[in-house]
Amino acid sequence: MSAVVDFPVKPEARPYLEAFGHRRHNSDPDWLAGYRNRSLARFAELGFPSRRSEEWRYLDLRRLEQRPMLPVGRETAVVTSAARAQLDEIGLAEAAYRLVLVNGRFAPELSRFDQLPSRVWLGPMAVAIAERPELVSAWLEAQSLDRAFASLNAAFFDDGFVLDIAPGVAVERPIEIVHLSAGEIGGSLHTRSLVVAGQGSRAILAESFTGVGDYWRNDVVELRLGASSELARVTLVEEGAEALHFGEVTATLDAASRLSSFVLLLGGRTVRHEITIRSEGAGTRCDLNGAFLLSDRQEANILTMVDHIAPRGETRETFKGVATGRAHGAFQGRITVRPGAQKVDAHQLSRNLVLSPRAAIDTKPELEIYADDVKCSHGAAVGDLDEAALFYLRARGIPTDEARRMLIEAFARETLELIEPAFMRGHLQSRLARRLATLEE
């Protein structure tokens, strides 16, 4: 690998450099091969983030350092009966355009999007690289390589999806992306995706992640919203009990565009969801909401960073967390208002329930304001169930366990009322109820 890196390499990066040397990307065009090499070199230089980094202070990466999880080397998706069962379990009941990735690769036999409206392109990233190289290469070259796991993803991704909506097009049915992991993987899955919403377009994107066993999913998505466009994105994470899930989302908002994002974290041993928003046009609207439910020794981090560069932007954030057993959750949110970004209206709220003495939730909302005509606030709370409400239910003959479950469900379901569009709520409510039934067992 001396041809790729000619400077000291962090020890934890060495297994991945060796794996890259044995991995075949013979079909890559020259521009992609060069991009992969630069990305790998940057990862080798950065290594894994440590807890000294403010953005990673609440997550323990020692398990990943001690036991590298190298990229899975399958060239095609293998659709098993287990994968089909996972899809039946987690897929939307509503009619939707669907693209399925199995072990990080496109599975055409499980996908259905042949009747998309005209001027909408949806397909696997591997096909987009071949058929739409100008779009993909320009996007990749514009990416920052300063985030370690995003750089690792850039070196190793084989697939993902691309959604390109032409200006003025409204996609009425939801577009569903399902990520499945099936079989004994024991390695890492790297997927990289791009969504472009043209000026005045409108779409709903529902993305789900699920699997079984021990694996590491490292997913990167970029959203680009043109002027006056609207994109609603709902994300459900129900990974395997021993799985690691790192999801990184970046979004750029043009003038008067609107992004509505909701994330529900229910499964996985260690889960991190990070979303970075750049409000570059005037009059944008950004709604970031979500929840996590943790038990046993689960870890979950939600990080949000909203950067208001232009005036008259609006941001609303509400995140809730529930932790029991020895679980550890964390929310870190930062809203920045740049000089000249006047009339920004931004509010952030983090509310959390800690249900056992050995569970913990950390919350760290932040505001950085460099303009003088703004309306910004944040709030955070961590506590146990309301004893008065619990007493009220028990006094009416409801058993303690059932009363607790009712209060927890009411607390968590409150955020689901913020989901847009409304018809997506029922699907997530059913997944939430399923998880609540086992939360305190």
C-alpha cells in the first residue's frame, strides 16, 4: 500500500489498508479509483475518532478497534429466505416505489420502481456510476474527507442508491429504500447514496435498516434540495442485537426549500445517527425530530448540526430518548446562526426518560449565534416516569407493569405525531409498539 499512503498510518487503520489492497475494483473508472485512493489515504491519516473529540465523547469504539470488521467482499446480493422474511417484516404496507439492498448490494428481485413518474431517476449507485458518471463524479469530488468513517466509506462503498428528481416533479407515492443484512456477515457494509430534489419538486423518502447477527453498517447519504422543493425523510433503524450502525446524513437547502426528517432508533448494539444541515438559501424550513429506545447494554447517539448561512430560516428540533438496563444514550445538537443570517427562528428540545439506576442519557444542546435579530432557544430534561401519573393509573386498577408501559409509550409516541406525512405514522407506531413490548423485560 506504499503507493497509496506515504506517511505514518494509525494502527487501527492498517487492517483496512491491507483489505483495500486485496479488494478488486477493476471496473472502476479512473476518476473513481483516484477518489478511493485519496479517501483511504485520508482515513489512514485520521484513524478512528477518540473520546477526546467532542462529537465522539459519548461513544466507546474500543470494540471496533480491538476487532476490525473488514468490508464484505460479495460482488452481488444473495437473496435468501431470511432476507425475504426481513423485508416482509419491516417493509411499508402502503404502495411505494421500493429499492432493496441486501448486504450492501442492490437486489433487483426484491425491488420495484419501474413505474416511476417521468423525469425521476432512481437506481443503485453502481448503475449510476456507469450511466450517470457526471452527476456522481461531481458530487464525490465536492465531498469533504475530514470525517474518518465517511472517508473509509468512500474508499470501500460498492453500492447505495441515487434518486434524482427533475424540477417541478411531485412524486405522490413514497420512495422506500430498505437495507437488509442476511447471513453470517461478521464484517462491514459500506453504502453511499445521493438524493437530488430539483427546484419546486416534492417527494417522500422512507429508509429502513434491519438485519441479524454481528456486522457493522457504515452508511452515508447526501440530500440536495433545490429552491422551493420539499423532501420528507423517515428513517427506521432496527439492526441486529450485536450490530454497529453509523449513519451520516448531510443536507444542503436552497432558498424556500423544506426538509422534514424523522429518525427512530430501535435496534442495534451501538447506533450513531448524525445529520448536518447547511441552510444556504433564504427562507428555508428544517424539521428534525426523532427518538431512541434502549435496553440491556445498547448505546445510541444522535447528533444534529444546523448551520444557518442565509436569513429567514426556520429550524424545529424535538428528540426523545428512553433508556433502561445498562443502556447509554446521548443527544448532541448544535444550531449555528452566521453573521448576516437575520430573522432566523430556531428551537431545539431534548427530553429523556431514564428507567433504571444503571442506565444513563447525556444531552447537550448548543446555540452559536452571530446575528442580532434572531429568535432562538433550546431546552433539555432527563428524568424518570411521573410518579403521580403512575399512581393515578395504579389507583384505577391497572397493574404496575402495564401502567409503566402505557406511560413510556405515551412519552415516546408524542414525537411520532411530528412525522410528515401523516400516513407514515402508523408504520412507525407499529414498530415502536413491538419494541416497547420487550423494553423492560
